[in-house]
Amino acid sequence: MSVLVYLDSANGALRKTAYEAVAYATHLGQEVIALAIGNIENTQSLADMGKYGASKVYHINDEKLKTFANAAYASVIAQAAKELNCKTIVFSASSIGGVIAPRAAVKLNAGLLSDINVLPKVENGQLIVGKTVFSGKANATFSLSGEYNVISVRPNTVKPSETGSPVNVETLNISAGETDFRAVAEAILKTSDKISLTEADIIVSGGRGMKGPENFYLIENLAEVLGAAVGASRAAVDAGWRPHSQQVGQTGKTVSPTMYIAVGISGAIQHLAGMGTSKVIVAINKDPEAPIFKVADYGIIGDAFEVVPALTEALKAYKQKIS
Amino acid sequence: MKIIVCVSCVPDTTTKPTFIENNSKLNEQGVQFIVNPYDEYSLARAVALRDANPGSKITVITVGEASTEQNIRKALAAGADEAIRINAKPINAQYVAKQIAHVLKEIGFDIIFTGKESIDYNGGITGNLIATELDIPYTHSVTSLEVSGNEAKMEREIEGGKEVVKSSLPMVLGSQKGIGEPIIPNMMGIAKARTKPLTVKEPIAVEIPTLLVTHELPKPKGAGKFFKAEGNVQDAVNQLIESLSKEAKTI
Ligand SMILES: Cc1cc2nc3c(=O)[nH]c(=O)nc-3n(C[C@H](O)[C@H](O)[C@H](O)COP(=O)(O)OP(=O)(O)OC[C@H]3O[C@@H](n4cnc5c(N)ncnc54)[C@H](O)[C@@H]3O)c2cc1C
Ligand SMILES: Nc1ncnc2c1ncn2[C@@H]1O[C@H](COP(=O)(O)O)[C@@H](O)[C@H]1O
């Protein structure tokens, strides 16, 4: 038996989450088969999935599947799983894989868990997987016992590493039905954010403590030095200082970066809900009693307007030294 | 237009969850349940849609025990016309979706609103499951919706931007903040809600190959390392950089 991994792609290229899904699948202890759908300009990137643990890569490049339609992709993947005899199907819990997974699960009458953020286990033939629930306030473990099981993995849960070598890419001819295209993506509107929040390795977020939109350049400068994405608390978003696409928390984005830097953010439970699983949390806040310090690994107690520019300059110097 | 709004009742956002029965279930004692925030956004958009399309009706539907009726009345007070409660504990998304799809096949539908996710188990999948059971399209994380005739135009959030999606009706969507501003019911709404129909239906038997085994609370973090900037910002900054490079290895 093998595991089927769907490779996220957009604008003709594989996404970072595709690599992560393959890396996660290798932990299931079965042969890993990767599947890409739609246009992929750099075909070498498909072959390179072998380096990250796939032993075969299939590509379905049907003309109609060039634009994203979650129903069509789900139909095609469910058919592929049957054809290739894969009983476990792994997706990234992204805006791509995450919306295909449930649909594929219904088609396969499968066990299903979304947004997993711990490594899987197999016990007595059952797939044991876990995730944070109650917005980060607890963890839960589930067992999946379907003939087929479908899972989606939260971005940044595993770090892909190169262990193998490139493999052959084979074309698979499977197409979707007419009714699978009743909802289709027509266009993509880019935001000005250089790095997408949910995929970012480092995030610098600002809150009400930044006092106004005109001061967010301090956050942006710090983010720039670190190659980080910029986030915000709801207070900053509700005040109209930042777009909602940057909101982290219960009613914003859930992120899990390697490092999360919270500046002028108190650490309300609804904010922690969105970033509590970050690997390293750094707080910059003038109030030593702020709840953010209860979850922070490192921090500076002080005025953001003094600390952030000093930190940005010092990091610039540090980066120059190590490069 | 037959507008459906799926509502889940979830623990208030400030709840500190504890568990019972070998940690397999949430201890509901003392927990305050609210309408899932995303369902409030849905409800707001649904009300505006109904009002713009005379002859339309909003049916709120929930899978939940009798205790959810308080929150269902709130949804009626915010402007929904009628409610259906499927009398069962919502075991998981797959179970809920099969129950809702079964009832919707009986009563009919044009637009089905769900939330982007419930803030209890954060699944973010129920809407898509309902759509698939009904064999109609689904669009996730929708921040704006325009309907004309048999077609909807939506914007949905994706990594690094937005996607414009065109869908035919009937359809299901998962709403995200932005699609509508939550309605705070007024006195008249609350009074009217008492007399609006709330029908209770019994669940159908279904088997789901997904089982929640156990919960645990996250391990408490060790005390962090904090540096005081007062007096010497430069020192604090240098110490932080030292820690991040040598211990945390994040820079
Ligand atoms: C249903 C619901 C959903 C919610 N969803 C979210 C969500 O998704 N995301 C979210 O973030 N919140 C959410 N909230 C809101 C949340 O409860 C808080 O109100 C919000 O996170 C506070 O934002 P803040 O930390 O920026 O502001 P505050 O709580 O006002 O904190 C500002 C902090 O800045 C510090 N500060 C002030 N000046 C300085 C300075 N010069 N230098 C350094 N530090 C300074 C202060 O000490 C304080 O700790 C939600 C609330 C509800 C009820
Ligand atoms: N028990 C339920 N009854 C009715 N609708 C539900 C229920 N559970 C989830 N939903 C709907 O599905 C959305 C997403 O939930 P989930 O997939 O659980 O994250 C919610 O915002 C609701 O609109």
C-alpha cells in the first residue's frame, strides 16, 4: 500500500506546502506517491519531489484543470487514489489542499481529519493523528479507521529535508466531470504582502501598542531585515491600521512560524489562539504583566518605539557579520 | 430564494476547556456557549440578501441538543425567519454534514451559508462536506458575496491575496470576516424571535470512520528569558540577539 500526496501549486509553480506534505507523508512508513494537477512550468521541480521522499510522481495536466476548482480536483484525486491503490491521502491544510481534502473524503467515504499539527502514528492498523483544538487551548488525538483516510496538515508542521534523488514523472490521464466546474477561480488579486502570513517562517506582528498606522513602518523595517511577514492584532485591524488579511488570531489567521515576534500586543486569548503553536515566541511590550509574556520564550520589556529601531539596526549589523 | 444558515454553538472564546470521561469529552459544566463568530457574519450577509430579494426566506439549521435553542433564538432575533434543530450531539463534522444534507434535501435550498470554521474543533470542513453530500459547489473563506440571478461572484482569501470565484446556484459557502457585520438584535427582534417557528427533527443513523480518542492540555511553557530595556536599550537588544542566534537558532 502507498500514500498519495497532493502537491499544492499556484500560478504554474509548486508551493512550499507541497514539499511539506511530502515530508509529512514519509512519516507514515509507506511508499509515498506524489500527484500534481494543472500547469507546472518547471517540470524538474516535480522530479525533485523524489529528493524529499516521493518514490513516484504523477502529473495530471488536463487543459480544463488549469484553473483551480476544488470539486474537480477532488474528483480527480479520489479517482487517482483508487487507481493507484493508495488508502491514505495527504493534503496541506492550505487554501488549496485544505478545500480539496473534505470533498475527496466524501467521495472515498473516508476517515477525515483537517489541520493536523503533530506527526502521525499507526496503531493496530488505525491511523492516529492529532491537532490543536479550542483554538490552541488543548490538543486532541483522533483515530481514523476508514478503508480510505484523508488528512490535511497545517503549514509549517514539518520541515522538508533532502534525502533522496529525483524520480521519474509520469502523466496520468484522469479528468473531471462537467458538474465539477460549477465554481471556478476567475482571477487572483494579489495583496501587497511580499510573504504570505500562513507560510512565513518568521512573522513580526504589531498591535495597539503601535499607537497608529503611521508607526507600522517600524514593524515593516524589522520584518524586512528578518525576511519576515507582517501580522497584526485585531485591535490594529479593527482600528483600520492594517488589512484583515494580516490579522492573526481566533477570527484571523492561524499561523505556526518558527519565530513569532509580537510588538505592542497584550496577548489576549483570542490572539494566542492564532499563534500559540509558533515554535519560538518573542514579545516586545512595555508592560511586564502583559499576558503575552506567559507564552513568550524571549522578550524585551520596554517601549517599542525605542526597542524596535534599535533591534532592527542591531540585526542588520548581525546579519552583515554572519554573511 | 431559499437561504440556509448553518449555525454551530461553541464555547465562548475565553473558555478554559477541561475534559471528562477519560478526557474524551469537553466538560460543559460552567461553559458558556455562543453562536460561532463566523456564523454571525453569515447571518448578517444572509439577512441583507433576503431583504434585497423579496419572497426569500432564511432558515437557520443546527445539529445540537436542546441547550442550543437559546443561541438559535438569538439567530432568529438577528433576523432569520425560522429554525430547524436536529436533535443530536454534533459528534464531528462528517456526522453533522450528513444530518444537515439529509434535512436540506427535504426542504430545498439555493444558498447555504456555513462558517469558515468552528472555534471549538477548528475543522473548517463542514460546509464543504455538506456541499459534496448535496453534489453542489463549495467556496471557502469568502469575504464578499454578490448574487445575480442564478450566479454568485465571491472573493475568497488565499495565501498572499484573494481569489475571485464564480459559482452557479445552488451552492455552499464558508464565510470569513468581511462578508457581513454581525447584527446585534434589538428589542423588537428579540420579541419576534419568540414566536418564530423552531422545528426539532430527529437524526438519521450514520457511521463515521473518524473517532476523537482523547484530549490533553498543552504542556506549560518554561519561564521565558526577558530583558529590561529601561536604562540600556542596546544591552537588551544585544542579549536578545545573542539568545536568538545561540539558543533558539532562529536567526
Ligand atoms: C470573538 C472574538 C474574536 C477575537 N479575535 C481576535 C483575533 O483574531 N485576533 C486578535 O488579535 N484579537 C482578537 N480578539 C480581540 C482580543 O480579545 C484583544 O482585544 C486584542 O487581541 C487586543 O489587541 P492588542 O493586543 O493589539 O491590544 P491591547 O490589548 O490594547 O494591547 C496593547 C499592548 O501594547 C502594549 N503597549 C502599549 N504601548 C506600548 C509601547 N509604546 N511599547 C510597547 N508596548 C506597548 C500594552 O502594554 C499592551 O499590552 C477577539 C475578540 C473576540 C471577543
Ligand atoms: N453542529 C452544527 N450544526 C450546524 N452547523 C454546523 C455545526 N457544526 C459546524 N457547522 C457549520 O460548519 C461551519 C464550519 O464548522 P467546522 O467544520 O466544524 O469548523 C460552522 O461555522 C457552521 O456553519
